[in-house]
Amino acid sequence: MRIRHGTSSRTSSAGQSVVELALIMPLLLVLTLGVADLGRALLFNNILINMSREGANLASRTAQSPTFIIDTLNQTAAPLDMATQGMGILTRVKAVDGGSGTVITVVVQQVRAVSGKTTLASKLWVCPNWASSGACNLPAAVASRAVTLPFTLAMGVEVNVMETLYDYVPLTNFVLNSSQELYARTLL
């Protein structure tokens, strides 16, 4: 009669490996999804930065309407879904006489995408009343349209500011249960 030794130890060793894998697998999946999500967020942010740069560039060198520029940028934003999760806002600011010899920078025009997530607002200046065309109905008082830029404009100089915003929902939303607002701004 032959006695086998070690068969039961191999079986218990294989079972132990399965248990260890079952315990560590959720952690590995969360880490993998986190890395993939970080890469996706960086991609979306880079797309927003490029959109804002191109929007400001087009606004400063072409005669196209701001609505056309924003719509064109939104159509080229794949994989971003700008129609439901994003917003593009083009603002034209100008340095004007603020009285008493002071120069103030004010909004002279602000246009946003007609379709998009309307809860995303400009960080430069928030329009109090939007028209259905996507144009802002500017208040008459110049002082209420004053903005602060990172540099000082000379009297009469105009600058185009393109802002792109996106409500980013992470792949790991089941763990974090939050969304992040991605934002890019270019002044030109």
C-alpha cells in the first residue's frame, strides 16, 4: 500500500491562495480604477485648456461671432460631452475711464454656449441675466461690470477671455461619490 504525503498540503495551499486573492482583489481594483481615473481627468483637463486657448485665439484674430466660436469648439471636444456636462463662455473686457482719472476694466460682452450645463458659471464675472441666444444682457451700470485681471490694461484696450468648464464625474464615483469642476481660462 502506498501512502501519499503532501496532497492535502497542496490542496490547502491552493485554497489559501484563492482566499488571499479574494481579499486583496478589491484593493487592486480600486487602485487600478483610481490610476485610470486620474489619467482620464488629466486628459479632460488638457482638452479644456486647449479649447480655451483656441477660443481666445479665434476671438482675437477672426470676425466670427462668439456663438459660432463656442459651438465650433464644443463640436471638437470629444471625448468630452460639452452639450450636457460642460460650458464655454467667451467674455470681452475693456479698460474704460472710471471717473476721477481712474481706469477700470469692465465686461463689454459675454456669450455662453446655448446648450450645455447652465449651472456652470464664469469665474471672471457672473452674468445676472442670460438671453435665449446665449448672450448676456449686461447691466447699464458700468461699475457693476467691473472685473479684475492678473494684469493692468491701458485705456481703450480690449481683451478676450475664453473660459471652459466641465463637470467631471469620476469613474470611481461609487467610492468617492463626488464630481469635480474642471476649469481653464485664457486671456488674449
